[in-house]
Amino acid sequence: MGNRVEAFIALVVVLVAVVLVGTVGRLWILRHRPRTFAVNLSDCAFLLFGVLMMMAAGMAFDGVDKELKIERAYGVKGIEGRLLTPKYLKEFFVISLFCTTQVWLLKAAFLGYYWSLRETLSTKVRMLLYVVSVYATVTYLGVISIQLGYCRPMSRNWSTGSDQCISVQTIPGMVAQQGTNISSDILILLIPLLTIGSFRSNYGLTRKDLYALAFVFGVGIVSIIASVVRFTQVYNVVVHSNSSLLAIRQTIVWALVEKLFAFTAFCLPCLRVFYRKRHSAAYMDKESSGSQVTSISSGGSRSGSGLESEL
């Protein structure tokens, strides 16, 4: 039990640290780029993701603290019966809404970034961008509606009686959420994949650039894999174990893993901008230093000539 809790705390701490560093770093690196509606929308979604992440992390830490106190007082077997109170389940209900919103906010951040580049996209890729944007919007509204309205009245989501109905742990709720989540992620991933060829010819991408892009795509694919794992893990618990606490743990852990890799994939491309700025600045400094040395040398030669003429 102790190792599991420590691993969960470590995961949350890592995610919070990555979100803080990534948010501040990305906004600072890209602070001079032209501001358009699409760029502002992408940044707003990105910032809101970070805010919700901090709130969800605080609630998750609170839940872990309660679990540890119950374990110390009553042992491991007493955790589920005493932890799953209406208050705890209500907090999980809010966290699940946060998690869904966060995942779709990152989709909005990606799509906003692609919208800012739409003039450079081919007609087919631009149409795909429009379709995916509509699909992501509709699926988010649909998933949130299911989470809020599948179990009626809504209080059944935090009921501890036989009428308990946690929407994200029902088969229809899981299929709707993860099916639309995974499918929209794949569609969003297709947009840059279909533009690599034109970008390589138009912007002269080097082999290192292509390797970097492949790494970013790999991180994005890991996020999609985490979504699939989350669905299979929670589905197996709901169908075979009938343990609400175990299902809650699996939901939160794999949602954190998914968000960690999705957030990382979104932030990584700005490192290329940072590297090029630093490389360009170092080159300019070198050129400036060389010019100063040349100027000093030529000035010294002129002084020498002047002294010789006076003598």
C-alpha cells in the first residue's frame, strides 16, 4: 500500500512540476510571436489546462491524505468502507469533470496552434482541420453531458447506497468518453503528419528536425496508448472486480499519465524555437566580437601610422 501511494504522489508531483515549468517556459519562449485570435485561443486553453491541473492535484492530494489516515487508524481493509463517503465521491465527480475538460483543452490548444498555421496548409489538410475542430467541440459537449446527466438524479454519483451510479465507471460512459477521446487524438495527430512533406520542402527541415518531430509524435502516441490502457484497466475493474475504489484509482492514475505525455508533446516544439534563438544569439555575439577586434586592430594601425608621420 505504501509504495503505491508514494508512487501516486510522485506522479502527481512530477506532473505539477512539468505543467508549471512547461507553462512558464513555453509562454516565455513564444512571447514575441505575432498575436492572432487562433494563437490567443491556443494560449488560453493551455493556461486553463494548467489552472485546472493545479486544482485537480490539490484535490487528489487531499484524497491521498484521507486514505493514509484511514489506513493508519483501521488498516488496509478498512480503507474502502470508510473512504468512499459522499464527500469523497463528490470530489471524485468534480475531478472527473476536470480531467475530461483538461484533456479537451489540450486538444483545443493543439487545434488553435494549427489554426494559426492554416494559411500554410494544403486544402485537404485545412478541411481536415475544420472537421476535427467541429468533431472535438461536439464530442466534448457530448461527453460532459453524459457525465452530468447519465446518472439521474446527479446525486447518485456520490451515493454510497445500492443506487450508486458513477457515470465515468459505467460501460456507456467509458465507451463514449474514451472512444471519442482516442478517435479525436488520432485525428489531431493526422494533421501534422500530413503536413510534414510540405513543411520539409518549404522550410528546409533537416534530418535532426525530422528526428525531433518523430520524437514529439512518439510522445503523443504514448498519450494515446495511456488512454487505451485507462479504458481497459477501468473496464476490467468495473466488469470483474466491482471495486469502486480500485476503479477510481485506475481512472485517476492513467488520466494523469495521459495528460503528462499530451502536455509534454504540446510543449516540446517550442524548444526548437528556443534553441534557434540561442544559437542565433551566440552567432551574433561571435560576429559582434569579431567586428570589435577588427575595429580595434584597424584603429591601432591608424594610430601607429599617425605617430610615424609626426616623428
